[in-house]
Amino acid sequence: MSSKEEILSDGRFSCVARDPRFWEMPEKERKVKIDKRFRAMFHDKKFKLRYTVDKRGRPVNFSSTENLRKFYALSESDSDLSENDSKEHTEKKKKKKKAKGKGEADS
């Protein structure tokens, strides 16, 4: 088979290298950005399906959550919010544990 360089040097296909219609899509633009309202679909059990075979009957071992992560991404501002929310959530759990520990020691 001919190498990629030989194909691009061919006069018939030289325009393909310069035409933006044939360029690969950048990784940042490939995924659809969604906001925090739909953040639960990455974690909720209602959205998780376990596949055993693909559309052609071949055995596979993946879930629909992996497909969601492949095609969707949280928007930048929402991913920052979600990280802050998770930090606050863990801090609240730690405070509750400390409060329970103090309450049990007093009684």
C-alpha cells in the first residue's frame, strides 16, 4: 500500500490536506458540553445499562455510562462547581463524624 505522504503528494488528492472538511476534529470540540442540570446522568443508576453483546452479536463488556463519558463532557464552569461541591460534601461528612464522636464521648 502507498504511504500517506505519497497519497498527499499525488495531484488528485493534494487538496484533501488543505481542506478543513477533512481535518480531524479537535478533542476539545469533539464532546458535547452539558451543564450541571444533567450531571446526574453520569452517576445515576437509571442511566446505567450493562451490555453483553454489541449490535452485531459480538460479546462486549461495557456499560452505557462509558458511552456517555465518550460523547458528553461537563462544561468548564460546571465541572469546577462539581469539584467544589464534592469537596464541601466530604467536609460536611467529616464534620458530622466529629460531631457524633463528641456526642458519644459526652454521654
